[in-house]
Amino acid sequence: MQRVTNCILIQQNKILLLKKPRRGWYATPGGKMEQGESIKESVIREYREETSLHLQNPELAGAFTFIVQNADRVVQEWMMFTFICNAFEGVQTEHCDEGILEWVDQDKINELPMAEGDKKIFEHVLSKSGMMYGSFSYTEDYDLLDMQLDPSTP
């Protein structure tokens, strides 16, 4: 099972997002964990690779399982660990191989094209404190089939 980390970086009520070229959907910068790496090491490294920014004290906000399926057959499965952070060092890169980096107003996040599960994660992280645990099932076209969410605090 693949493991990925990402981080919601918030500065002055804006969030740095990555617009992916494949679907034109927005996502949080991050990527695949390397063997032997902790999730915190991974999110700091991946974020720096995509943005050139060095996260300062990212905090784990959620742990999620994602399944892509075709009928009853699982096509892909991965775990994602989402962090939140309010401080960084460095200067943002002008070019990212993964897509276009864009600072977006927090109150505009829900209007952007993105995976439905990501919208639920943003909703929790931006309005509540504490961890969120969940699982999401998608079709191969990334239509949401099912989700189960368990926030640790109401």
C-alpha cells in the first residue's frame, strides 16, 4: 500500500495549493513517503521538493485511507497523512513540475475543482481542531462512492 503525506500551509488566510494539469483539480502539495522515513520527515521533504519552502513545525491533522475501485475490484489503495502548518522558511519556487502553485483565499477553497474527499478534509481542518480519521472510496474516474469520517473532536 502506498503512503503519502501532504500539508495545508496557511498564511494570512490563504492556502498554498497545487493545480494539477491532468484534471485541472487543486490539491495540497505533498507526495510519496520514502522507505524508512517518518511521516513528518516525509511531509517536510515533499513540501520542499514541490514548493522550495521549508515547513516549520507541521502538525498532523488527519489520517485517511483511499480506495479506487472498479465494481467490487480494488484498483488502487493508499494512505494519506495530512498536516497543517502556519510557518515556513524560504522563497517559493516559480516553477513546480507537478503543476501550478497558487495561494488561494481560505473562503474560496470549497469553490475550487478538487476531489470530494479533499473538500471534506479542508472543511474539517479549517473549522475544527483535533485529528480526523477517514476512508474514501472512488470510482476510477474519481467519483466519490462512499466515505466514513471520524473526527476526534466534534
